[in-house]
Amino acid sequence: MTLASHLRRYGTLLGFAAMVVFFALNLPDTFLTARNLLNVTQQVSMLAVVAFTMTVVMAMGDFDLSVGAMASLAGVVAATLFVAGWPVGLAIAAALGAGVLAGLLNGVLVSVLGILPFVATLGTMTVFGGLAFVVSDGRTIFGRDIPASFSGFARSALEAGDLRIPALTLVAVAVLAVIWVVLEQTPYGRRLYAIGGNIEAARLAGTRVVKLRLLAFCFTGLGAAIAGLMYASRVASANPTQGDGLMLDAIACVFLGMTMSEEGEPRVLGTLLGVLLLGLLDNGLTQMNVDSYIREVLVGTIIILAVASGRLGVFSRR
Amino acid sequence: MRELKISGLDKSYGPARVLRGVDLGLRAGEVHALMGENGAGKSTLIKVLAGIVPADAMRLTVDGAEHRLVTPDDAAALGLRFVHQELNIVPSLSVAENILLSRRTPRRLGFAVDWRAMKQRAGEALARFGATHIDPGARAGSLSTGDRMLTVLAGLVAADDTAPSVFVMDEPTAALTHAEAERLFAVIRELQARGAAILYVSHRMGEVVEIADRVTVLRDGAVALSCAMSQTSKEGIIAAMTGRDVADAYPARQTEPGQGAVLDVRDLAAGPASGVSFTLRPGEIIGLAGLEGSGQSEILRAILGDMPCSGTVRHEGRAGPRSAADAWLSGIAYVPRERRREGLMLSRAISHNVVLPHLSRLSLAGLWSRPRAERAEAEARGREVRLKCESIGQSAGTLSGGNQQKVVFARAIAGAPRLALLDEPTRGVDVGARADIYGMIRTLSGQGTAVVMASSDLPELIGLSDRILILRAGRQAGIVPAQGLGPARLLAMIYGDASVEAAA
């Protein structure tokens, strides 16, 4: 392999390692500690869940811009039902159901009607965002309206010796495991990658393209709803825009992951690395008291650098 | 320019030698027809002339002086202009903008588009072809195909200051009506009278005989015939196009077709074809013959259940499949026409490409994939089709055309299909891989798989089929036994010069 193809394949990984070393040297006492790292996993858990399920649609070459709005909507639906006196379990189920329905709508628009995913989910993003305002009446639902058993979940943890593994981290790990199995170990996942490889060829080789795409968007809707509930539990409140920021970060994580896979395909373990990269960067910069605007500039630069290093191999082949 | 000559043109794609020592001379004021079956090398020759594909070896002279032709810019500088089958126009722009697309837009005040000058110049370019009926202000997308062709031609002569001296037209009449084609011929004569050379590529014998002064026939990448039109005839051209020895190249049938009907098609209409009826026994091979675009692909897609159609299709006594997924599940395998676009996931592993329709069967209860079983299956099928690859895990895009096609075949045979639908199974495949594919088709048929095969390679169709269904003018003209049929006679039947009924 040439230097360029090494860079293409491992550039992001090298950058990741360089970043960890940089923070470890500058924050010797606080960065590489079990407590801090576990804290990071909790901080990124919501983003992780959205990014993992986003990987499912991106494996087919599609993507979903409405995940942030779906997450907000799910949080608001659950909180509104708490206010209406629904039992916690039922309200959660309803919120997850709303996520699946929202995903189903995306799936119908993209897969059955054949609208470009960018356009379809841009539209539904606005619709779901608006619905979140309608459901919550534009207010933030907080305080005594949120049952303690719901908000307590995000504060709970699994005690393992003197380590506390946060419950939200465990949820993210569970979602990771499910998505890994689905994408890497089932015929369904293999077919999604086939669709991503060549949708026409996949259909002619007997893949039920319409149904599979529909289902994939439902996965992403469900993931967004789970993330929305995690968020609401963590801040013990729900407002109609709180999940919106997840979408761009989630897509960024999948892209970062793609630069690390052999064929440049979205793989869920690559996405995990993307999530950790963004999470550790955030954490380190916060500890070094770097302005959050600088963080935005850095994240954007890193994504461009990662993708550009992926193009290196292409140029050297010409 | 008096004469543009190329000689000793060689071109290989990997091991496949597509063009072998081709000589071609284009003279000013002459229409030169280039003919040959699909895969004979015509399109590669055009791509070399256009500077899209570099030749391995070629000497190009204009009036004796040597020139190089490596990039599209070289081609343009030599005065070569191309009219492709798919017309490159921007439908949303006006005719005038399309005509002047590659020129500097006429301006006012240095920045605003000078619409009046633009329309006037476009109008002048159109008038040179007597196409005064086209409004330069109309949207190009609203024009008929024939008028679009004239727009493209007007764009070519208006394009820049190098006088165009050679026009290369690739199947220009394929999408034209009779009247539009007549107008195009008038334009060609006009260009000819002004001293342009025209390389005219077409499958249509009638029009070639009518307008061409010289003809060159390619066969398997080499020149099989090159002479003045007056020195040859339709029959001579057909013989040169097909002149391969049919008997030797094709493995003989080892077993007789079985009894019963695997496939029963009644009065099927799909795409341009209608009135298609036939019954197919186990192990029997039926060939679909017709001019390109007569509906062969559509008939196969309709049987696959992937295309709306009327009429009835019954597969093993039941209603035909309603989708490609249904078809694969009920034991129908399909090899599509365009393997890169419709057949393969080029970025994915060979093994994944082979097992895609069989993932459920190779998994535990359809829920848990068994990569080892998938790999083993892909390797076994790969050996069966004599696939040449370093590893079954390498991506399909890294293989040569012939080996890519073998991957598609490995996929088809992996399910031990009862019926195989093959669309141009050897298109763009080198000679060695062809022989392997013929062997595979015979083996399939020997195992009792019924085969419907569309091919524009007539010797191949005759060599493999038991019966041949002839499509002519959008209808099934008849079904003839392949035994004892010659390619020339089959081609005559396709053109309608020989009666099908007499043969049946």
C-alpha cells in the first residue's frame, strides 16, 4: 500500500490518536481518568443512539435530516402525556410509537413515493418540529410535571467496584449491540448494504427494496425517539427544540466513521469512533476552557480533513 | 482536409482485445458507414476518435501529416464532431442557448446576455440546415427528437472557429421517425456537399445502402470488409458481419428437453413488443431475436415480474411472479443486460454479489447470517463458472468485464433455478469468457433449467437456442427452429427480407 492509501484508510484514526495524546498531555490529571471517560460516554450517549440508527439509513445511501426533530417530538410527547397523568411506561411507549410512525412517514415518502431523502426528510423535519410545538403548546415542560421515576433513570448507574457506569451509557451500548447485529449479522443488514451498493442491481437480484427501505427509516425514527427520551430524562424537562442539534452531529459522526472503513461505507463501529472523537474533543476543549464557538470551527475542520484524507487515495490513483 | 486516416489501431481492455489493427480512411465529401454486430468494437472505435479512450497503438494522419489524438480537445482541434445516440441537450434552456452553449455568450455592456444577438446567431446556424421551422427561443425540451438532433448539429457547426471537417454519427436515426430521418439525410448530403467527411454508424441496412459511399465492417475487433458501397451489397455486408463459423464455437446439446411446460407466455405485451406467445419445456432454450430495442429486454423483465405488462405469464402452472424478489424465490434467475448498472454492486465483495438473492437460504432461519456458508457458496459457484480472481472477498469492480459477467452468472446458478432469463449474456465479454459462459448455459439446460435468452449476437443465438422467436416491427413475427439456420438468413428474417413462415 502507498502512503496515500494508508492516509486514506487510517488518517482519521491517526487524528483521533493525536487528539487523545494532545489532551492527555495538556490535562494530565483529569483527561484520561476512568471517571472522566465514563462521563464522556454519558455525554455522548444521546448523540450515539441517533448516529447508530442513522448508520442504518446511510448504509442504503439514504439519510434522514428529521432525526433531531423526531427526538424533540418524542420528548415532548412523553412529557405531555406525563402531564395528562399517563403512567410512565405507557407514555414512554407512546413516545417511541410516535418515533416509529414518524420514521414510517419518512420511509413512505422516500421508498414508496420515491422522493429524494434530502427533500423528503427536510420537509418532515419542519413538520415534526412544528408538531413538537403544537403538542407542547410551545412551552418547556419541567419540574413536578416530570415524574421522578423518569428523570431518575438518567441519574442511575450500574455500580461496578468503584466505577459507576451511567444508565444512559448502557442504553447506548445496548442500541450499538442491536444495530451491530442487524447490520453485520443478519441477511437484512447485508441487503441494506447491497441497496447502498447499487439499488437497481439489488432490486433485480430479488431484494425487496421498498419494504427494506421503509423498515430502515422506522429504525432511525425509533432511535431518534429513544435519544429524545434519554435527553428529556437527563435534563428532567422537555422543550420542543431540545433534540434539534443532534442531526448534524449524527451525520458528521457517520461520515467520520465512513472514512475509516475499507470501502468507505457506513459501518456502525466506525460511527462509534466518530461519536467518541466528537465527545472527547468536546470534553477536552471544555476542560481547557476553550470557547464553544472555537469548538464548532474545529469540528467542521476535522470533518473536512477526514473526508479530504479519504480523497487522497482517489487522486493518487488517477 | 482531404483525408483523415487511422491505421493500426489496437485497443485492449485487460485481456480482451477489442480492436485489432483497424484501418479506417475518411475522405472529404464522403459518407462512410461503419457496421458490425454489438461487441464488434464500433463504440470503442468511436470513443478512441473522440479522445475519451486512449488507443494502445494508432497512427493518425490528416492529408499525410501525422497528428496525435489523446484527449477530447485533440479531437475537437482535428475538426471531429460527434452526434451520439443520446442527444446532449439541456432541456430547460432555450434552443439558442443550447446551440451556443460552448461559445462565449454574446453580451451587452460586458455582462448582460444579448438575447437578440444570441437568437440571431442560433437562427443562422439552424438555417444552414434548412431548419427554419425551429424557434431559437423555444425551450429545447419541447422539441421533437428530430428537431433536437438538428439543434445538436447546429450547435456543432456553430461551436467554434475550427471548421468541422468530420462528423461522427452514432445511430443517429435510432429514435427518429421516418420523416425526421429523411430530413437528417438531407442535412447529411448538405454537409457532404460542403466537403465534410461523415462516419455513419448504424444497424439499419436500408439507410446505410442508401446514403453511404463507402462501408467498413468490423467483426471481433478487426476489419472484415472495407470497400466502396458500389462494390458490395446487403448480402455481402451481412456475410461480413456474421461470418463466423457457427458449428464449432458452441457446445452441442447433450440431453433432450423434458416434458411439460416450465413457462407459458400468452399474448404478452411489454414495452415496444406485443403479441408474444410461447411455451417452454424443461431444459429448452428459446432465443429472442430482433433489431436492437425491439422489446427483448422488456419481455424478459415482464416475465421476471419487474415490469408492467399485459397478457398472461404462467410459471410451472402458477401465475408468474409479481416482483423480481418473487421471481428469485420461485426459482427464476435473471442476468440483466447492463451488468455494471443493473447487475453488480461494484464496490462490494464478489461473494456478496453472488449470494445476494440467496441470503435467506444461506442463513439460520433467515435471521442470522452465516458468512462462512456464504463464502463457501460463492467460492463453489465461482469455481463452477471458472471465475478468475485473487480472492472472493475482493470488490467486483476490480474484475475484468468477462469475470464480472461470471459473477452475475454465479449468482444465477447458485439457486439451481428452474428458469433462467438471460439478457445479452455475453455483451462486452472477451472470447475466452464467452466460451465459459456458453458452457454454463449448456450445463444449466442439461440440468433441466429452461432458458429464455436475448442476444444481438446472431451466431450465438443460433448456436445455443433450440428455437428462435423473431421480433419485427413491435410484434412477434414467428418462431423458427434454430437447427440449420444461418446467421445471414436469420438477419434477413429480422429485417423482414425473408419470410419467417416459410422456415417454420
